[in-house]
Amino acid sequence: MNPAFEKTVIINAIPKTVWNALTDFNLMKQWMGESEMNLEIITDWNVNGPIIINGFHHAKFQNKGTVLKHEPNRLLEYSHLSSLSRLEDNHENYSILRFQLSQLKQQTALTLTIENFPTETIYKHLCFYWRATVEKVKTISKQQGELVN
């Protein structure tokens, strides 16, 4: 069993701005991947509701899961299973992604924690992807914060 992955970044923006970057579909597409991936994000962010991300990266894929927690400007958590993994759609094959936001004066600490990696390959892929992607969230949040000020 692999340990949880955790990364924290300090962002020069208030939690509301970071939250918007994490949950606004247009901003999500900017940090999730390149425009040629043609990402489609489907969710209403209701707890126990679905989250589906369709796209193309060398092949068509669908990432799916369930929204587990949704506390605006504080906490977002959802499960995740990619069709590219070719794993069965069983509870134990879903990873859990948790985004926690903490206000630090005019900054926000964003901590991403990922747990439950069904395979070593998925552990390595998610750690590699999210190490860089959290930095993209930081950049987009900072840019959005500058637009507001």
C-alpha cells in the first residue's frame, strides 16, 4: 500500500478566488490539461453527486467519481477512477482527492491530499500529474486574484 500524496502551496489570493479556480469549469480546463484535450467537465458539485471528466489524451478517456465533500472556500473532496486505468468500477479502485483551503491573511494555503491508490502505476501517475498541476492551480488562482484587485 502506498502512502498518501500531499502537497501544499501558498497562493497570493483569498480562499474564494482559489475555490473558484478549483470549481469553475472554464478555469478547471486551464489547469487540468491542454486545450487539445477537449475536456468536458460534468458535475453540479452536490455531495453524493457524480463528477465526470471526458477528454482525449493519446486516447479518449473518462475520469469519474463522486463528490464526497463540498464546503465552499474550505474543502472539496471527490473520488476518482480513470477509464485509462482499465480497472473495474469497484469502490476499492477509486482514489480520493481532497483540496483543503486555509486563509493566511491575504493568502491561501491549498493542500491537496490523495489517498487510496489501487496500483503502483496509478500512485506514480497521480503523484507526477498533481505535483505540477497544483502549481498550475496556484498560477491561475493568482492571476484571477490580480484581476479582482
